[in-house]
Amino acid sequence: MNRWPVVVLAALGLVSSLQAQSVSPPLAEYQERARASFQLQNASIYPMTVVLEVRGFAITDQGEVQDVPLDSRIHVKLSEMSFRLPARGSHTVFYEATSDTLPAWFNILSAMSGARTESGLNVRILLPHVVYLNQKQSLQREDVAIRRMEFDASAKRARVLLENTGPRLGRVYQLTVADGHSTSQPAGGFPLLPHQRRWAEIQWEGATAPDRVTIRSARFTIDTTLSSVPASLAADSAASAPRP
């Protein structure tokens, strides 16, 4: 999926310090509750002030992440809310998380300030540690529907529309398309949120349009034929659709 903005700069286009700070792991999944930690690394020559904030997020059907307030169902306890991170140092943050109902998801946002660009401007870096609290029962095969496949011949890209019709959170670990002669390289993994749709894009180098989709999740595989719609026709159809 797409990430939150990684850095806010005093001036645009100055990103030389981005490689110096990191969070590990950037994403974590737990069943029902979490007692865990993450580590912040500052490889720069500047000490940094870190302020933590727990935020919610939403994911659009295009895979874009949107910042939203934390859901009132979710309860997160952090070992600290702010600290000083020394130059070329690291720091571990511990946390506990539960939710009144499952599944649930949130991120712990680390706002890091104190670094400078080569030209001397101050930067503020935002690093999210994303947490998913999964329900006890895994995503089921019958929850996942493949709604559509579009193919852009000029861009050599296909995209597949999936829908999670059930109440369970799950993750697609691998998605490929094929045409009977060639199979694409796997697309990267992504979450399927309950009762939501999600487009997945994938590079396609085959000589003909793909007509088969294979999805691999933790507990099941879906392998099915599906006629692809040319992207130009899909765009025309969307343009002619009545507006609400």
C-alpha cells in the first residue's frame, strides 16, 4: 500500500536526510491484542526530538492511505510520548493495544525534528509504525470476490478489482495475472479491509491481454478465469456513468 508522507520540509525538493532515519518494523500484525515494540534509528549526525501520536487511518480503493482520528474502540498505551534520540543512536518504544471489537488498525506516528538539510534548513520527519489487530478467525475464501480486470496495452499494465464482502480483515500476499502462455511477476501484498474494495495494479508483458487471475492469501488460493476490459473502454464507461 501507499505510505504516509515521510517528510515535511521547510522547502520542497530537499530530501537528502531521508535515508538517515527509519522505523523497524514499519508494519506489524497481531491476533486480537498487541504487547509489542518498535525501534527508531537515527543514523544522522544530528540529535532529534521525537514526539509520538497514535492515529487512525483509512485506505481508499486505489490503495491510498488517508489520515483519520483514532477510532474510539481502540486503546493504546505507550511506554512514553516523547524523548530525545541521539545522533547515530536508536531507541525502542514499547506499547500495548486492544480494541473493543475486532478487527482494528491504527498507526503510531513518530514526528522527528532536529535534522537539517545540506543547505541548513530544518526538517520534520514523520515515520509511521502500522499495526493491525486481527480477529481470531482468518479471512475466508467466500469473503473475497474478484469484480473486474482492466488492461492498458500501451502502459503494459493490468489492474484487478477485489472486494472483501465479509467482516474479517485479511491480506493478499501475492497476486498474478496470466494469459495461458505467460504469467506476470507477483504484485506486492496488501490488506483487504472488511466490506471494502481494492484495486491492485500489476505489470503485464504478455503478447495478449491477460484472462486469468490468481490470488494467494494465508489460508487459501483463488485461481479463476476473467475476461479483461481494455482500459480505454473502462474509462469511457466511467465517464458516461450517471453522477450521484
